Amino acid sequence: MKARLEQELAFHQTALNLRAHRQQLLASNIANADTPNFKAKDIDFRSALAGALGNRLGPLALSRTAAGHLPAAADPALDRFARFRTEIQPNVDGNTVDMDVERAAFAENALHYEASVTFINGLLTGMQRAIVGQ
């Protein structure tokens, strides 16, 4: 039973890591909407999750070369799943950010992230009830 729980939680941990990384990419796209020549990035979540699970990607620690270095906010191992978004309407300044697309993707990703957290919470609550015997 413990192995099954660990397996379920590992899957959800990987999915949440990918969702959080995608949220950072989308937020970066929105923040750089007026930056000339900025190219919007996104993740194909389905293929990224399959790739992450195939490689047993879990939480990876970054190596710091000096004690004074700050830890990175994003996991560079997840950057391999980021792709440049195809341009819908070309801008004169070379920027590929479409704010409507970015806002919709941001809201959708946040909703999926929240659903995953709720599912994990339900899984843990169910396990706790089973242990207590309710």
C-alpha cells in the first residue's frame, strides 16, 4: 500500500512541478508582452508529462558553485520541454506574445493546478480515513 501511495504521489508531484513551471513561462510571456523581439514560450503539457514520467523526473536539486549563489526559481531540467509558441499575428517589433492567448492559457493552467492539489488532498484524506478506520 505504501508503494502505491508513493507512486501516486510521485505522479502528482511531477505533474505539479510541470504545471508550476508552465505557470512561470506564461507569467514571463505576459510580463514581456511589450519587449521587442521577445519570443513567447509554452509547454505541451501532455508530451512533457509523458517525457518526465518516462525519465522518472522528480524534484531535481541545482548545484551551486559558490555558497553566495541564490537558488534558481525554475528547474532547468524542465526547460527542455519549453517550446517557442507559433505566432498567430505578427507584430512589427518581433514580439510573439498574444495577450489573449497568454491570459487564457494562464487561467487554464491555474485551474488544472488547483484541481491537482484538490485531488492530492482528497487522496491523502482518504488514506488518513482508512488508517484511522472511519
